[in-house]
Amino acid sequence: MNPPLTRRRRIARDVAGAATVAAAAMLIISCFVAFGGQRRADAAAAGTAQVLTPVGGNLTGGDVNTLFLLRPPSVAACAGDSATGGFRIQSYMISESISPDTLTFNSGGPAPASVGSPFRQPLFSGGNPYVDGNTAVGTGALVGIPTFDFTAWAGSYGVDSVPAGSYNVGIACWDLANQTLDKYWNAVMTFASSGTALTWSTSASSPTTTTTVAGAATTTVAGATTTTVARATTTTVAGATTTTVAGATTTTVAGATTTVAGATPTTVFNSGGGVGSGGGGGFPTTGSSSLPILGWGLLMLFLGRMTVLLGRPVRMIPNERN
């Protein structure tokens, strides 16, 4: 007959059992953070949209009648298309205090719709809201985005519905099947009103071109095209095209195309949007390392084994006498 467990062994068994349960819980949490939370992190990695004239020129402001383009990078695409993947192109104009990361959409645009403060509406084209646009078939590329204006706020709604201040405006990809935000491209506009007049301004600018030679260091932003030669160091961001030659070191981010001769290039993330987009671009990989998962799994196995061993009664082997 086996003797009962000693008090110390019971305590050690109970502690090991509780620790096993805690390790299992941490394993589940680590798996969720590493894998389940990945999609939301990708959606938060937004690109930049340019505010341009209808023919693509520089535009720094206007009034309610001013037509403008809100143009994402040329290879911008949703993670799937409208025809087979259920993705839709949406527009938004929201108070700057609202993060685009948190947006949800329905058939009327950003939800819940509101005017004043907070402000949450789609952009309008010719008085009609731009919602549920279709992507290119197969690639998910953003196509058919119209020119916008703010005549609706001087007519149907009234300029009082748009409080003075800064607003996030942009184009977003909405995963209709899963009701989740895929990615977005954002710009900031500042509005001012006086009586029945509504004006707006933006710091967005048209693409610029920079050429640097003879060992120079160049930093170019906002859709620039940069050519650097002769041992130069170049950093280009926001939808740029960079060509670097003659032993240069190049870092290109946010929608860049890089051609290097004898250089050491580092590409951080491509234009367009998140991982898996039809245009082949991707945002920086975000999320947690898989090492915590392995660690918690091994700890759970070890503690579970200790629980089993400590739960067994000690077998007493009788002394044999000759």
C-alpha cells in the first residue's frame, strides 16, 4: 500500500499546478499577440495621400468650390479586390482627434456619421458621397477615385457643420466580408469659416526633384525623385523614386523604387499599403516575436510534468533481509 502524500509534496504539487495553468494562459496570450493581433497592426500602418489639382499640380488650399485630387501612391492597393475578395474603397473626413486606425465603415461612409464635433463623414464628389468604390480586378489596385470638393457643406449641410480646425482626410480599404479596416492613406486639411464662406489649406505639395553630386548627403520627402552620385548618402521617404550610383549608401522608405550601382541599399517598406496588397507592396512587419510562445510552451510542459511527478505517492521499498 502506498503511503499518502506528505504536506510539503502536496504544497509543491499545488504550486506547480497553478504555475502550469498560468503558463498555459500566457501561451494563449502570446499566440494571440503574435498572430491574431497582426492584422490590426498592419491596418495601423498608414500611407500618405497627396492633395493635388485635378491635373496633378501643387495645391495648398481653396474654398468649397475648389476641385482637388486625393492621390495615394501610384502602386497603392487593397489586400484583395472587390470582385472576389470583398474589398471596397472608402473615403473619409474626420476630426483630427479621431485616429484613422479606429475607423469603421457602412454604406454611408465612416460610422457612426456625425457633423460638428466630432466630425465623421465621407468625402463628396459633385455633391455625392464617395463610398464603396470598386478596386481593379485581381490586383486590388485603387482605381476610379474621383475629384472631390466641399460644395455639400456650403449647400445641403451648411458651413456651420464643419467647425474650424484640422481634419484627417483620406482614402481607405475596407474589408467588407470581415468588417475590418485593411489600410488607409491620409492627409491633413485645416478649415476656417467666415459667415457662409468655408476655406481650407494643406501643407501637401507636388513631387519635387533633387540631384546631388560629389559626396553629398541628401534627405528628400513627400513623393520626391532623387538622383545621387559619387559616394553620396541618400534618405528618401513618402512615395519616392531613388537612383543611386557610384558606391552610395541608400535608405528608401514608403513607396520607393531603388536602383543601385555598387551601393548598399536598405529598403524599409514599400508604397501602397499593408502586407499582401495586390500591388506587391507592404508595410513594416509588426507584431510580437515567436520566442515567447516557445518559452511559455516549454515552461508549461516542465511544470505540468512536475505536477504529475509530485502528485504520485512515494513508493516505499521494504528492506530485504537475508
